[in-house]
Amino acid sequence: MSRLTRPLLFSSSEECEHAFYEALDSADAAAIAELWLEDDDVVCVHPGGPRLTGHGAVRASWAAILSNGPLHVRSSSRKSLDTPTVAVHNVVEEVLVTQGRERRIAHVIATNAYVKTGAGWKMVLHHASAAPDGEAASFDESHAVLH
């Protein structure tokens, strides 16, 4: 059962992002669904997974993931681009992974995008990929062409 008793109204993209990671930590799939924009063009890519489009597909993917219990994720190293109506955050996620008795931290690089609506800020994109070699190294400036 979700902790929600009424629709959420986030006053900033940061507030929406904080609620996203809180919902993962408490395995609250209903709260995750509530903070996403209900639109056919929202996109979610889980590490190693396909591109999921549309609120229904995104909602179902998070419900399946969280059916196994909480996902303990701490985000850090946020870089953001903010406009009055759109915000894009790139973060390094530290995900607690438990395999048998062993616990370790997996690093994931994620981009979260938000739009401001009449109902407050809503998530429209979560794209996550495992960090190369499990480390979240960062290069602030690059003079090499990557593509």
C-alpha cells in the first residue's frame, strides 16, 4: 500500500528527484508511478535493459523491480541543467547490491529529466547505465571526440 493519500505536487525538480529515491528505498511503486508524467512520450532505460516508452510501460517496470523489495540507492555528484520549465540532472548512483551474504556497492550513471506542469514537477526520463568497470570516474573536460 502506498503512503500516498493525495496526488503529489512537487515545487521543484530537486523535490521530485528526492521523492523518486525515497520511493525506491521504501519499495513504493505507487509513489514512483505518481511522480512520473502520465504521457506516452516518457522514457525509462534500466541498466542493460530496453528503452521503455509510455507511462504504462514505465510504471510496470518499476512495479516489477520493486516487487523484490526496496532498492537502496544514494545519488551524488549531481550535474544539472535547469530552465524555468525543464530540468535535466545527471547523477552517480550508488546501489547496494546483495548477493547471498555478500553486499557491495554498484555504481550507476543516471540521467533524470523533469518538466514543470500545472500539477508541479514530473519526471519524464530516467536513463541509467552501469559505470564502466564499476567505477564512476568523472572527466570534467574532454578534448577528444567521442562520437
